[in-house]
Amino acid sequence: MPAKSTFSLDDVPAAIAARFDEAQKSLANHRKNCVALHKLHVQASRVKDPGKKNEDALTGEWAFGDAFIDMVNRTLAMKKGAFADRIVRFVGSYVKMMNDKGESHSQCTEETFASRFVTRLLEWLFQGFKAKNKMVRQRSIQLVIEMMANFGEIDESTYNQLRDNLIERLCDKEPLIRAHAAIALSKLVGTEDPEELKQGEKTCLDLLLECTQYDTAPEVRRAALINLPVTPETLPVIITRTRDTDTLTRKLAYSSVLEPKLGHPRHLTIAQREDITKVGLGDREATVRVAAGNMITKWLDIAMSEQDPPGQPPETWVGDDGGVMKGFINFLTFFDVVGPGEAIAVDAMLSVFTTKPALLDAFVFNDDFWANLIPESAVLARVFVDQCLQSKSENRLEDAAIPVVTAFAFHIQEAYNALLSLMQEMDFLQIGEPDDEESEAREEELAKKELILGELLRIALNLDYMDEIGRRKVFSVVKDMLAHPHLPPGLIEHCLDVLSKILPSERELIRIVVEIIIELRDDDEVEPVIDDNFDGSRSDITQKERSMRRSKDRHEMTPEEQQQNDLTDMRCLVLCIGMLERVNGTFEDNSTLEGILTDLIVPAVKRKELALREKGLVALGLCCLIAHNMATNSFQLFLNQVQTAPEDLKLKVLQIVFDLLVVYDRDFLGRSEEISRQIISFILQTLDSEESPAIQSVLCTGMCKLLLLGQVTDSKVLLSLALIYISPSTMDNAELKQCLSYFFPVYCYSSRENQNRMQSIFSEAFDLASRMHEYLEDEQKEDPKLVSLHQFGLLMIDWTDMTKLVEKVPPPKPSDRNPHADLALQLLLALYDSERSDDTRKAFCQFLGQLQFFPSKELGLELDNRTVLKLNILIENLQEVSNPTQSRMFLSSCCTL
């Protein structure tokens, strides 16, 4: 008979090595090798030394552990590769098998030797966490991550060691190791007892949240972000990563966290839902927009799986839409469509239509739909119509049974009547004792009615007005709405848009609005007369002219009458501004405007009340845009208002000033150098003294427009904008920063002259920036938002780089200069200045190495002999006057040149 095979500890190292050798070749054999390795481990655990006690007697286990650790140790220093990664996976698979075997069997011995093995392996790997070799540290953490997903319970001492070592690795100098430490630490979230932590000690979750927000390496932020649990505590931090500077991190915030882990979007607040939607769909990178769109599409799927939308009677939904329209209504309830979230909700719907255009075929708008409108359904209908027209799918409008003009006019009338009825109820309730809760509920209901009516008016803009009866009905309803003294201001713009669409000319629009203004200002308390038989083809004014002047002067009125007249004037000015914004003809062609100017606008400009004066100045500014003589006569008035007006009014006036400068270039900036210099000086002085971020943004935006249009060529303006861009006082002004960040590259890359102009201010701008930095405190200098001097210099060099000129720039003239060659001369001359600090001279030497002297032949402007001679003379003489340290820096830069 054959002899039974005997087990010997001497064979263990070779057997384990054979298993590891096979495991590193393929993942397919890991299961088989784990079974064989576990069998070997069980056999070794049965070998004990009877002459020793406790763990010293476990000679078989120690022998197996030594051989196993030796095999693992050989992979720690290996560089990236599939072999080492397979071994890491193999170790994790074996620990998982040991844990599963321990749970499925009742033998206490097997579970004990498994836990002892895991503890010993972990303690050995902890030593690798502190190794000098970065690959050893990385592999050690990778092995621990694999084991953490599979091992069972561990003792408290080992847990504390694991936690402390991982927290320490979060501060490793290598980003990849910090990323692995964050992944491992995420597996400990929720396992801590907060009561056992020391006072002031942070939990694993707190550390992960800090890592997600503040780590400088994007791969570390991504690792922490992806492994964060999605809870009310972590959601605010997760949402901040949708604005991360790294594109991939922003994408993963949507595709790997919010979409798969969030579940129902109602786990977020309305503000959070609107924030991530707005940021994601507005991202500059297409990949992020796609990820955000996929998340929003999933929200729609969730909405479609729910019951009937809130506020919509289920019996009114008749039609074969497959629940698509109900789903969209429910989807829109995720946003505040009645408030500022309407635009965001519309963007979300358009994103869904882009992802799933076939959903548009399911829409059917029957009579019950229009009879039971709610804010969400009104927005849905308007967006559907807009999308069909934008995608040139007019046939879908017919299939969806959009009402014709006449029928739609009655829907507008019904919505308007509902609005008036609610307004009358609110006026009646105000007579008695006001109830705050009831009043708030009615205010909310009024906002909903206003939104519904506004959406219907926006739909009316896209209807076909070939039907004369329908056109007259729409005109009658809309004119009636504008004539109502208490029509919500938000509806005025929509009404004027509809009138502009259905009236044959601007003169008719002006005539109708003037009639309404006259009716509103009429002292006789009579209802406005609506001309239902209006003939829209008339363009002349043949009706009885009526003056807008009141029968009483203001000093003859009672305080109640004065207050009522002020409210009426405000309404008339709003109507007037809306009308003037839609007029493109000249003031002289529309003589009816003379009466508005004399009796309404000018008196409002003279009023002391800020609100009336603001509306009056805006209306006057719009008149100036279509009246040349009026603009030249009123320009000084606007400049005077800039000096004395409060902030809100100053914003409006400055916008008017820049509009006039752009429209009437020849009359102001182009009239004479003296006038141009005075205007520019006034604007720069205002910018220098202004502390309001909003006004600073308006001033910078206006100056950028004038520079881009070529109406201003003064280098002082460019110098001021460059210094404002790097100023500590404006580093928190995001609007201003965004404007200038866009302006400088566009301005410089569009013209050779602009690049030469930017090059001419380099020395002065750098010197002024240096003085600015001298007065900064250390904390301000360390602020990451602040543009350092070195960064500023590199930006100036980049903006003057000829290789980045746009393709359509005309070829150079013989008189054109090479901006980087002239900049090199400036830098070399500056190095001769003994008063400059060593840091400044060092920076200039570094800048010299970044210059482009020899652009492509297509760009031309090769260095002429005169410039080359100047450069040679400056370089040779500078070596003689510089000290040895400066000479070495300089020679290094010259070698680059």
C-alpha cells in the first residue's frame, strides 16, 4: 500500500511561493489558490510545540505567517504593474475566504488562527506605512484597503493602530498615498464611539470632509469625495465639489456621488437642488454638463414613478401620454418655479429634452389641461412650445393640440380674471383685521396666478396671428391688462412683448402705451376705454389728443392725493421704460414721445424721491439712445448724478453713461482729445474712489467694452484695469474678476496694437504692483486668491505673446514692433537699476526666459539688426556691473534667449 503523505513545516515556504507565483499571473486562478492556501494554513495551524505555552506553542501558525509575509514583502517595493496589483487582490481574497470559513464553521480553533493571522499581517503592514520608500507606503495601504473590505471584527488595540496610522498617512507628502489613506479611512466612518474620542479630536468623517474640501491634490479630493457616505451632514460638502477647480472632480461629484448614491432628490433642500442643477448645467466643460444632465434625467425617472403630482386632480389628466406629462409636472415640483428657481427648472427640462427628445412626442394638451392650470403645468406648456420651435418641430405643436389664437385668448382672459378676483379678495380682507397666516397664503396664491398668466403670455408670443379675430381678442385682453393700475409689475414686460408682436409698427405700440398712460394719469376716476374694434393696420394718430398734465399742481393736492399720484407715476414710468426698450426708431419719427418726455419723464428726473428719480433717469437715458441732440444735451446731467447719487441709482446712471459713450462715440470720446481725456479721467477717478463691488464691476465692464471697441486707446486705462485685477481690495469681487479674466486675453490676442499697448505698461504696472505688495500683511500675501508678482509678470508675458494672436489678424506692417523684443529691452534696462531689490531682479531674469523672440514666419516681425544690437550691448555690459550671484542668474536667462 502507498505510504500516506506527511505534512512538514519545511515545505510551507515553497508551497506558499507556488501559490503566489500562480496568483500573480492571472486573476482567474485566485479562487483555486485561495482554497489550496487555506488548506495549507489549516494543516500548519495544527502543528504545535507541546513544550511551550500560549502563542509560542503555535509553531505552525508562525511558520505559515513568516512565509506568507515574506511573499507579500517581495511585492511592496515593486513599481506600478499588473503583477503587484494581482498579489494585492489575492491577499484580499484570501483574507475574505478565511473570514467566510470562520463564520460558516463552528470550530473555534479555525476562527482563532484566522483572527491571529489577520492581526499579525496588519501590524506588520503598519510598519510599511512609515517606510521611506513611497512605493512601500503605497502598497502597504493598498493591502490594508483590500483586507478592510473582508476581515471581520478586530480587537480594540489593532483598530486604534489602524485608525491612527491612516490618519497620519492623510498628511503624507505623496498625493497618491493620501488618496489611498482617504479611501481606507472612509471604511472606518461610523465605527467610532464619539464618547471615547479625546476632547477636540476629530472623527474619521470630519477628517474626510476636510480632505474633500481642502487637500491641494485633485486626486485626493476625488478619492475622499467618491467614498463619502451621502448623509445630511455630508451633502453640503459634496455640493461644494460641483464647483471644484478640477474638471474630473466636478464630473464625479455628479456621476459617482449624487446620481447613484443620493436616491430621491427630495433628500436635498430646494435650494440645494437648484444649486447643483444650475452649476452642473452651466459648467464650462461638456463632460460635466453631460453628467449633470444624466443626474437630472434620473430625477425625472423618479418623478414619473411617483403618484399623481401634488395639486393636480388626477381625473383631469386624460390622454395617451403614458404618464410623461404627469412625471414632468412632478419633476418641476423639485424646483421653486414660482420664485427664482423657474429659470433653473426650465434649464433642467431642456436638458431632459436633449437627452430624451422622444418624450416630446408624448405631449397632448387637451381642454382639461388648460382649465386646471397650476404653475408647474403652465411652465411645462411654455417650455414645450419653445423647444418645439427651437428644434424646428412645428408638427409636434399640431400633434400636441396647442389651441389656436382665439381659443388661447380666452384662456388668457380666464387666467386674468382669476388674478383680478384674487386681488379683489385681498383688498377686501385688508379692510378688516389682517391675519398673517391667511395673508401669507394669499400672497403665495397671487404669485402662482401671476406666474400662470405670465407663462400664457409667453406662449402667446409664439402663436400664429393670421387669424384676425384671434389677434383682436388677444390685443383687447392684453391692453386691458396694461390699463389696470394694479397689474403686477412682473406681467408688464410680457404684455408689452405680446403687443410688440401683434401690432404692425412701433408707432402703434407707442400710441397704445401713451393712451394707457393718459388713462392712468387722468384725474377722473373712470375705467379705461378699451377699443375692441381696433384696426391694427392704422399707423397714424387720428384719435383725440389728450394732455398728460394734471389739472392740479402738486402743492394743491392733499397728502393722500400726492401719494396716489406718485404710485400712478411709478406705474406710468415702468410702462414708458418697457415701451422705450422696444423702440428702435428715432425720437423724431415718433412725435408722441414729446408729451411723455415733457409731462412725465422730466418731472420725474427733478423729483427728490429716489425711486421716481431713478425711473425718470432710466427713461431719459432710453430716450437719449434714440435722440441724438437730447443725448449731447443730457450727458452732463448723468455725469453730475454719478457724483451725488446713492449706490443703487449710481449703478443705473453709470450703465446709461456707458451706453451713450458706445452709441455716440463721435460726439463724446471721438469729438476731441481734451473731451476724451476729461471723460476718461472722470471715470478712472470714480473707479479709484469707489468701494462698492457692484459699482466697481459696472465701471470695469464699461471700460472693457470701450477698449475692445477701440474707442479708448489710452494706456492709463489699461494700466488701471491691470492693477485693479491684482488688487487685494478686489480679490473677493467675483464679478469683476470674471470680467477682467475674460477681457485681457480677448483684448490682447485680437490685435498687434493692443499687445504693444499692453507691453508698454509692463514696467510701470510691475513697479506699482510691487509697492502694493509691500504694504500687505503676511496673511494677505498667503491668500491663494491674491495674484502674486511672479504670476502677474507671467500673465503680462502671456498676453503679449504674438504666437497667440487670432488667425484673422492682418499681416504685420513694417512699422509694427515685436512686443516681446521690446519687453526684453525693458527688462534688461530695469536690471541696471541698482535700487531694485534682488527678488525683483531675479524675477526679471526669470521673465526673460519666457519671451518668444522668433515667432513663426506667418506671424512675421523678425528681429531687426537695431534691436539685436541693443540686446547685445545691454547683455554684455550688464555682466560687468552685476555681482556674481546676479551674473549667474542672468547668464542662465541669456542662455535661454
